[in-house]
Amino acid sequence: MITSIPGTTLFDGAQARKGYALNKMCFSFNDAANREAFLADEDAYCTRYGLGEAQRAAVRSRQVLDLIAAGGNVYYLAKFAGIFGLDVQDIGAQQTGMTKDQFKAKLAAYAR
């Protein structure tokens, strides 16, 4: 059983419990009215879902690695990122510390 990968936050049972409120909130973004409510008042929306201060700080940072550390699951975080016009390649670039163009080039190189 892998218990640690240096530099990686594993999404295990503890992370799932830690991130429940954050992931539930992100899942709500499937509904356009919820995306609009979030954009209108982020703090009130975070309160509605019971996010703690660490999760709120991660939301404000807009940084995927902060959100993952706060218990976010990348599949739900993609819904959050979509509100700001970010796609999966933007998320991958953030996770690897690359620009989006660098990340796309790395993906293309793997495909060869």
C-alpha cells in the first residue's frame, strides 16, 4: 500500500473527509444558478456549504494545489476552475508548476 509520494497529496479516506464540504460545494457548480450565486458572493456561498478557513483561503487563492491540500478532489475542482474559464490543461499546468503552453508541449511529447 502506498502511503506517501513525495510532493503529492494523496486523495485517501482522510482527505475525502477533510474535503467533503469543499467537494460538495464544487459539485453544486453543475447548476448555472449556483455558479452565479458563487460569483455574486463567494463568502456567503462558502458559508452555505460550511467551508472552514483553510478551505476558504484555498478558494480565494484559486490555486489547485492549495485546493487539493484542503481536501479537494481534482474531478470536483474542475467544476470550480470552469467558473473562471480554466480547463484541465490549466489545472495540470498549475499542478506541475508550468505554464499552460509548457504543459501542453510536455503532453504532446508524451504522445509521440
